[in-house]
Amino acid sequence: MDQELVVRVQQGDQRAFERLATADYARLFRVAHGVMGDRESAKDATQQALLNIWRKSARLRDPAKYEAWSYRLLVRVCYGEARRRPRWSSSEDLSPDDQGSTTEAYDLVADRDQLERGFRRLSVDHRVVLALRHLLGMTPEQVAEVLGLPRSTVYSRLQAAVKAMRAALEADER
């Protein structure tokens, strides 16, 4: 991330914020979508996070830590959205045009449905750590920094989330 751009945003430069928001939207949306489970909720969360970034940018002490700080703001928004919309939902379109054969399409839908049922059973805490760890490929140490948690808490949440997902998938198979 361009630290100079972040500093300009902190000084109230709207054009710098537009550039920053354009550059950050996809990165933030990917995490929000992983946590929220559907595009509309993810768009709402991402837009709210960008608004919070603009409003709170002056509070960021170290521009070099902008990326972790922006994820932290996004995660807080996702928690708020999850409280307002506690049910997991997916509005993804799996159109046949995007698929190969009918068998492949069926398998893809079945696998995705099974994963969504398992993910639906997870708490927001568990969905957040899984999204940061596996969607973004962050290390547990980076996840701990983003969430402001001890590393041991991140490890225990990851372990509990994987265990819960595994149990949910096994229950579905039975």
C-alpha cells in the first residue's frame, strides 16, 4: 500500500481517498463476501467499511499499518451486519453457462451447498478467522494483528472452526 496515499487521505484529500477506495474495494469485498456469504451483504459491508476508513483515517497512527487497520474496520462492520442479519444466505448465481457438463455442474452445486450448510453453522468469530486465514492467506499472526487478538485465540478459533466444519460436513454425509 502506498503510505503517501494514506497520509493524503488522513489530511482530507478526497481524490486520494477515491484512489484508495478504488484500489481497496476488491480486497475488502473478498473478505466481506467470505464472512457474510452473499454479495449484497458483502457490498453493504464493504461500502460501510470504506466510509469508516474515510471518517476515521485521522485516527490511524502508523500509515504502514493501514492494511491491517482497514481489515479491522471491515470485520467490525461484518460483525454489525451479522447481528442485523443473523441467517447465512447465499445469492450466488450458478448459471449453467458458467459450468462444463451437467454432471460437473451438479457436483459443483452439491459441494457448494454442503460447504454453505457447514459454514452457516459457524459463529461469526469462526467465519472471520477462516475468511482471513484461507481467503486471504494471512498467517495466524497477521489475523491476530488484524483482529486485535492474542495469537493463541486465533489458533483456538481456527481449530474450533475447522472442527465444527468437519463435524457439520460429516453430519450431512450421514
